[in-house]
Amino acid sequence: MKIAVPDLVSNSYFPAIAALELGFFEREGLDLTLEHIFPVTNCLELLGAGQLDFVAGTAHALPQIFPGGEGAKLLAALAQRMYWLLVLRTDLGADRNDIEAVKGLRIGAAPMVEQGLRGLLADAGIDIERDKVTIMPVPGSSDAGASFGLQAAKALEAGLIDGFWANGLGAECAVRSGAGTVILDVRRGDGPARARNYTFPALITSDRLIAAQPAAAAAATRAIVAVQRALKSDVGQATVVGKRLFPDYEASLIAAVVQRDLPYYDPRIDAAMIRDIDAFNTRLGTTEIEMTYENAVANAFCSLWDA
């Protein structure tokens, strides 16, 4: 069986990576291999085609690839709330929560991820065209094996972009190098209040797998719940995972980044989260069919979140 992530050297989907590397999937009887496939739309299309069994990705992408949730389901939240940060060049002198500072700048963002930034700016009264904000791909981010956040931090340092919207590990690298300053950390309360609920990282599987192998879907859900609790008990295990998969420097940072995320390590998905995602997609014009809780979430496995 295969599980895919759109960003590997990252904290965004870390519980799924950790569940594999620390043996939690194996203990549940699952023999999984990890695939790094960018962007998340490709992951979900391959899931729909039966070439993947699980995807760790952004929840708001589900109804865009599977309208109304028809064909795939959310098994568990890998963490709560929208999880990307806005980082700008330090030499711009922008202050925390100064959203106006993006005017006239080039901001790097990944496909589908950039929707969160567009929604955030719109809710903050920033008109991308009027205010000349360029949201663009990060040079090198689509190269084989590239992890978006790390490429964004490198591009910022090289002056190829003025800022980026990416994961916490990429932000940490930019801050520690001195090249970047965190302007918005929406998960922790920066920016418009409703922005934190645009999306969240989730474990996703296909309706096909749920029907054919419900025990595997249950096992994967249990593994995520278990690894979230294990990391809360000993965040040092994040370094073990990092040393196996990440470059040395990023491996040395991952435990500190995950430590900050631990309060959000909760597998539960409630009805309000799905309503917020549906409203977000509707405002963006990216979906036409309402996504209900029943069509979005694999209800048969919800009890496992508290098991």
C-alpha cells in the first residue's frame, strides 16, 4: 500500500510521516511505502485513480478534486486549523500582523496552498490586482524531490521572491538565516479570525478503499491517533524521524517546530470544520456542490479518534 505527501521536509503532514517511520502503521498491520508527490492535486488525482491508498494533504482540496466528497473521505485531522505562515524579507521592516506590507510584493506559494493566501488577503481587504500583489510559484519547487518550504526559504534568501506562504519548517529556516520575518501565523491567531478555519491537514483515503478494505482504513486512523499522542508524550521522537528523512540541518529543527504544533495535534473533525471549508471554497468559486459532513468524513471511523 502507498501513502503520499505533497511536502516531505515539512511539519505540515508530519504525523503521517512519523506514523510510518516510527512503526505505528506497521503495528496496525499496514505495510505502507511513502511517496513524495507534488502538488497535492496530483496526490488526490492518483488516489482517485487507485494508484495511492492514502494521502496526507490539505482538507479543502478534497471537494475540489472529489466534488461533494464523492469518491474520497477524510479519516482524521493530522492537526487543527490552517497551518501555513506568511514570511516576508526581513529588510522590508514589516511588523507582525502588518498585512498591508504585502502590497507590491512577489509572494511564493504552492498550488492549492495559494488559495489560503488569496482568501486571507481578501478577508483582510487586500485586492491582489489593485494592490499589485503577485502570488507566484517558487523557483525550483517543482523539481523532483524538492520540498516547497525549504525551496521558498532559499528563494527568499536569494532575492527571487519577496515573501512566501508556506509551512512552519520553511518559516523557521528563513527566520534563523535572518532572511525572513514571520508576519502572519494564522493558526495561532494572526490575521482575520475566520482564516484559521479555511482548512486543516488531514489523512484522506478513497471510497474504494473504505468499501474494499475497511479494516485498513480503521488501522490507518488508529495509527494517526496513536502517533499524535506519542509525539505529545515525547517530542524527541520527531528528531528520530527527521534524521531518517530530512537533511541534517532541517532534522535538527523539526522537534522544535513540532513542539509548537502539539497543541493542535487532535484527530477530531467536527461539523463546523466542514462548514467552514465549504464556505471558503464557495467564496473562492472553486466548488459548486455543497460538501456536507456526511459526504466529507468517513463516519464509520470517527469513534477511533477517542479510542
